[in-house]
Amino acid sequence: MTDIYVSIGSNLDREHHIRTAINELQHRFGELRLSSVFDSVAVGFDGQPFLNLVVYFRSNETAQAVQQFLTELEDKHGRNRALPKFSNRTLDLDLLLYGNQILDENGLKLPREEILKHAFVLAPLAQLAGEVLHPQVHKSYATLWEEFNDTEQRLVEIPFSWSHQD
């Protein structure tokens, strides 16, 4: 069983897409641990704010199989891949970590570079994996978050009801 961390984001019908994605991840992979949910500004384009979190689970599936499922789940939620890279998203699922694996093949790069660049990825990851070491920079995610100093990236932890009210 491998420790797997996935970031989840949405800025279109945010609560609905995040809730249903969590349900589908739980159905596929079993028990999940969830970070807090954070509200953040869109990065790279002028768009509605995102809700972001990180989910942890364990699986025997390969990194490629997990990535394939995430892509299919995004598509199921109406992800439009014809839009520019930085655009509004119904659902954005990124495989951040697959154990300590360092990988760069067929479009899958691990650990995901966004971990070190974006508060909306690093803060929730540090909540779930604070003591885990980044396999390339050899610092814990808690330390990386403490050292993160991009004050332009607004991030607000918000209460989030997991019950379906939509």
C-alpha cells in the first residue's frame, strides 16, 4: 500500500463538485483523510475564487492508474480541456505525491511542482503530511510551509459542511 496525496480544487459550483469528488474518491479508494478547505484567489487568470483541499489515502494501484482515474473524474465533472491551462474549473484533481516516488514520464511528474509554488497546495498538504519529507528538497512539508513567504497568495481556511445541501 502506497501513501497518496491528491489536491482538489474548484471554482465553478465549488461545493457541489468538491463533495461529489470526495464521495467518488472514497468509493474507489476507501478511507480518506481530508485537510481543511481553503478559499483562494485564482492563480494565473482573472476568475472566481477557488476552494482547495488535499486528500490522503492508501492504495495498491500504480501512480498511472490513480492519475487515469483522476483525469476521468475531472472529465465526468465537465472539465473542458480545450480551455487554456489557467481557466475556470469545475474540478481540478492533481496527484501530488505517490509515496516517495520521483517520476517524470508520459506527462506525470512526481512530486508535483505546484507543492513548492502555491499556498493553496502546500498549506493543506502540510496539515496532512507535516512530518513527511519532500523527496527532492528533503524538508518536511510543515517546514516548507513555515518557510513559504509569498504574501501575494491569499489563503483563508473556511468551515465546510460535508453534508449535501445543494
